Amino acid sequence: MKKYKVKVDITTALPDLKKMGIKEARKMFWIGIEAVDPDDACAEAYSRVYHMITGKKSDTKFKEAAEIVRAKMRVLKIKQV
């Protein structure tokens, strides 16, 4: 396993999140991931972001928000560290 830093952009999901009353989201952020290769790191980033959102609260609102973010997020950069 190799260590990667993945830069994630959720800018396109923010308007939908604001409509749902979620305003504390950041546009871009880095996630540290251990993966076999860059493709695996990218896939893990999508999963990790989903679990970050749903892990905070078990409310259906957050599950819906996580689905929106997963559908609209983009991986901008992957760095091996």
C-alpha cells in the first residue's frame, strides 16, 4: 500500500447543500489515503467523503447530502506521499 493525498472539490454540490440547510461545507480539501494505486486512491476518496458526511449524524438529510456530494464531487489532484 502507498500513501496518497487526494484533493477533492465539491463546489458544484454546495448550492444543493445550502438548499438543504447545510452551510458549513468547504469547497476544496485534501484527504490522506492508503491505496494500491492512484485509481484506487480516487475511488477510496469518494467512499471516504461519503462516510465523513454520513458518519456525523444518522439523519436521512445527511445521507441525501452525501449522495449529492458523491455525485457532484471531483478529484482535482492525487499526490503520492
